[in-house]
Amino acid sequence: MKKYQFPLIACLTLGLAPFVPEPHIVGKIRWIIGGAHGMAAIDWFDTVLHGAPWLVLLFLLARDGIAKLRAKKRA
């Protein structure tokens, strides 16, 4: 559980900040789904910055899940 501590804190702070009126990453994802009209390079960079902690967390969860499945198959 300790290896998830830093990515989880990063997701809840950097990944969601600013929180009001909605989490920033949610607004960026809506913008992209809506066609990303008017998005400048800084907006794309901002999306990557706020999305990176979530990607790291998903990567760690997937890696550990796959390892558990492989260990189950061996046993």
C-alpha cells in the first residue's frame, strides 16, 4: 500500500486542483471530448500535467494486477 501513497496524494492534489467550480482535469477532459476547439499548446500541457498522476496510478494498479494474475496462474 505504501507504493500507492505518493501517486494517490498527487492525484488528489495536483490531479484535481483547482477544485472549484469543478476539478481542473474534468474541465480539460470535457473540452477534449467536445472537440478541443480553441485549445492552445498551454492547455494541452496543462492537461498532461494534471493527468500525469492519474496515469501513474493506473499504471501501478495495472502492473500489480497483472503480476497477481500471473502469480495465480503459476500456483
